Amino acid sequence: MGDYADLPGVRTWYETDGTGDPLVLLHGGFCTDDTWGAMRADLAAGYRVFLPERRAHGHTPDVEGPLTYQDMAEDTVAFVETVVGGAAHLVGWSDGGVVALLVALARPDLVRKLVVIGANFRPAPECFVQPAMLDAMTPDGAELAFFRELYEAVTPDGADHWPVVAAKVLDMWRTQPTLTSEDLARVRAPTLVLVGDDDLMTLEHTIALYRAVPGAQLAVVPGASHVVPLEKPALVDRLILDHLAQDSIDTMMPVLRAPAPGPAGDTAA
């Protein structure tokens, strides 16, 4: 069962599960809380899981005007402050990963650890493996049929509003986000960048994100696509839980994480 939180930007639907330190799951574009279903139980076994549905997604109504990642990030900040009640771990998938990065940049005090799955920091034409895929997506087309059914089943705006929301999301993907490597260098939360080896985003773009975030870790899941949480939920859960439980990164032969040389050229202990 879920409930609504009356946030300044939009009346937001959310669900909760489990006990422990707070963990906020941020779903992908066009998605609902149901898409976390295969991963939810394992995560809730060790954490208090919060699952908000962003504006124009799931049970949360649309809002007048265009959709922007910035507005959704501000909604998420308000959710963490008022519903969660303090700093939390954020796990964001696709659009949710973009939102998580923006929250980590704007409010580092609210983000303990960060996981971004299949996320991008530049608009789709700059990072999609096949940018033409975006032009092929239409509200009534086969490419979005799965998401249309998710939307129509629960939206408070009525099934007839789907073409409006679909157009808003596609427009957002064409022009947003517009982060830079310099922006990402300001992320302070320990971050895991996770992606399928056959993702919508190019591996080069994902690696650029990983390299730009200080101290980030990278996981490329073999035999997986942009919907890796649906394809390999147990593996993704394990990677997330390992990251959240990790106090420090200790490897036998560090290169990128090797300690800086001491004043006399000796390696620091």
C-alpha cells in the first residue's frame, strides 16, 4: 500500500518497505514503482526502502508545463527532507539516476551513498548508442507500449493523458540533462555506476560518467540491457548491497586508487 505526500511541487505517491537505514529508489522514465518489484524484497530485508513516483509517473499526477530533471530533483529533495526525514542512500535507474546525480550535487547533505543505473549526464542525441531510436518512439508506437500500459493502469490523470506525458518525456530526453564532467567532479557521495553491456547509453558515455565522479566504482553487467534491474535483479541487488555496506575500497594492486607518493617519492602508507 502507498500514500501521498503533499510536496511543494506536486502531490507525490510513494510506497515504503522494510526497516533500517533509509534507501530511496528512483525509477526510470515512464516507469512506476512496480518496475522495482524483482529487487524490492532483497533491498527491504536490510533497509527502510522508500519508493516515490515522480511527477507524471505512476500514481503521481502531471504538472502544468514541461518536464525537467531539475524540477524532479527538487521534488526528490523535498521528499527526502519531509518524508524520509534526513539523509538517505539513493539508487536511481535511468531518469532516476539523472535525478539522483542532481540531488547529490544540490544537496550533498541529503545523500549518503549513490547508485546510478543506466544513467546519462548529457542529452540522448549525445549519448544514445542509436540516437535515431528517439525519433522512432511515438506515444502509440510499439516501442512504448509496455510503458503506456503501466501508465494507463494507475495514473490519476486518466489514460487519455498519456500522449501528453509521452511527448513531455521525449522532449526532455532530447535536450536534457546538460551536466558536464566539471559538474560531476563535485559529487561527494560514494558512487557506484552500474550499466548493462548492451545499454541504451554508449559504454564510452558511461565510462566518462564513472571517471568524472571522484572515487566512483564501475560495474558492467554482462548479457544485460538498459533494463538490467528486470533482467538480472539478484545480481544488481548484490552489487548495490555490497556498495552500501562497503566502508572503504581495499584492493591488492590499486592503480587509479593508488596512494599519492610521499614528499620523498615514497608511496604513502
